[in-house]
Amino acid sequence: MENKRFKLSFVAAFILLISSVAVYAIGVISRAQSKTNIIVYLLTLLMLCVLAYQSFREKEYPKAFEPKKNRYIADSSLLAGGGFIIDFIGSSIALYYLFDAKRVNPAETGLYIGSIAFSLLSTLYFAAIYLSYTGNAYDFRRLKILHFAPLLWAISKSGLLILNAVGFRNDAFSTIKGLLLIFAILFFFTFIVEIENEEGAKKSFVFFIGALSYLCLLILFIRYFDMRYNNAPLVGEDTFFTATSLCLFIFTHYLRINLLSPTR
């Protein structure tokens, strides 16, 4: 898998990611976000196109999941589980403030409750993945309903974002968050499909892993510049979500490496 074409595509996608961050930083510092955000979005979409090209050009990939001792997958899955605990805390605080402000919206309340419940179940799910890759003969693929927990978490988060939608021109964080959640839904859905797949991993699955990974990294930088220059609160629901995204980035990064370099 590690050939010149793949390496060039990887470098191109990474350069586009860094370019998006740089343009966003310039926009934030110069207070010209309404103009530069459009460029950020175009660079991000171009980055996703490069990742798609890179993923679909390969002839085949190894089987996605074959639980055996793998320290990288084990440790990163444990970290991802911790990320869902962080989101559980953030969503619980947000729900508390919602009730405290006496601003009870049935749809929003239901989505927050769903997000809280599915984040806890996702923590258990990733703990099962951790056990599977520590070499103790446990196999998370035998689970049934729990496979859907991360997917339903992403759907709940998407619903909350839609209810509180803002103008994409001036709010890059929410826009990239929405794009991230779309790919999170696609990733977790294909994750479930790949569990039953006895052949090599599908190219679409590899693309969704890469897309989610890069978007998680991008939103981390955007949040940093928002806190540094836009007076975004250090402690807030978006900060908790960013921390969860960082944990998901680490998991998807090592999952992708495992598919591209299975001997590692």
C-alpha cells in the first residue's frame, strides 16, 4: 500500500489541511472571516477530493477487522472511549443549562438525552474494542445492538446542530462540525457493515476513515483560533466536542494506518 502515489496524495491532502488552517487563522486575526471562510471551505472540499482519489485508486485493502494483539488500535480505542466520556460531560452540562434557563424544547431535550445515553454506550463499545485488540481472545464483533451506539450518537449530535443552525459564512466551526458529523455518520455506518465483511475493506470505508480523521484535526485548530482570537469560551459544549474529536482523530488515524500498513 505504501507507494509513491499514496505518499504524494497524503502530502497533498495534508498541505490542503494546513492551508485551510492558515487561511482561517488569517481571517480570524484580520477580522475578515466572512470572506476567508469561503476559501477555507473550498480548501476543505478539495482536501476531501484528494482523500477520495487516494482511497479509491488502490486496488484492494486487507480485512478491516481481525481482532488480535495490536497496541496501537487498543490504546487509541481506549482513548476514543475516553473521548465519549468527555462528550457525555459536555452534553450533560449543556442539558443542565437548558433546564436552568427554563428553555425546554422537546426536540432539543430529546436529542440531548439521546446524545448523553449514546455517548455512554459508545464508551462501553470502545472498551470492548480495546479488549479485543489486547490479545485476550475477546471479540467485539460478537456484540449486536452496541454496534449502533456511536452511529446514533453522531445522528443525535447532527440533530442538535440542525436545531441550532447558524450562518455558515460567519461560523466556520459549526460548518466544519456539521461536515465532520456527516462523515462520522458515514464512518460509523460503514464500520458496522465492515464488521460483517469477510473480504478486504471497502474503498468507501477507507475514504470515510481518512475524511473523518482530517476533519477532526481541522476542527481542533479552528477551535484553538476561536478561543485565542474570537473570545470563544475555554469551557463550553464546543470545547468538549473538540476534545472528543481529538480522541476520534487518534483512533481513526491508527485504524487507517492499520489498513494501509497491516504489518505494523
